Amino acid sequence: MEDFDNRDTREDVFSRAVKAGVRTYFFDVKCTRDSELYITVTESKKRFDNALAKFVYDKHKIFLYQEDFEKFMHGLQDAFSFVETGKVPPKRVYKEVRRLSDIDTDSQEQDSPS
């Protein structure tokens, strides 16, 4: 992976727009304050709003964090495979992976008196 200089600005590190008919999908890689990368996937669709009498964009966004990349990718691959073959792929089993920040929060909760 190439290095980049804007890690603390929280700006897009990488962006790709994919036009697909009436929809556009945006794939944006961003960086948290802790220098962790994550991906946002945005679906944008232009439509006419009669009440406003103008075109507006409906947007739907999901956030993907690094600890979920592999599971998300496999789920998407399984869905594509099912569409192509009509066969249900075998279910995958994953070990639970916890973020360091989640572990810190859990230990603080356990240490605090009730």
C-alpha cells in the first residue's frame, strides 16, 4: 500500500465512482484519527421530487471497518456465486475478532464499581 500524507485530516485517501445505469456507487477509503482505514460505500440515485419541483439525490451509505473487510468480501462473493450458479455456498465460520478500543472499553467497565 502506498503511503499518504493526509492521515490526520480525515479526508478521503482514495475514491472511486462507478456509474451503473441510473445509480452511481462511490467507494471511498478514509482514515480515522487513530490512523485506521475504513471504507464507505455510497449508492446515489437521482430522482425528481414533485413536492420540491426539482431533482434530488437519494443516498444510502454503509461503513466498512478493517476488521470486517474479509467477512464482507466473502459475503459479497457468496452472493455473486449464488446468482451465477443458483447453488447456496457453504456457510463460513469466523473467529470473533475484537478491536483494541472495544477491549479497552470492556476492561474499564469491569474495573469500575457498580
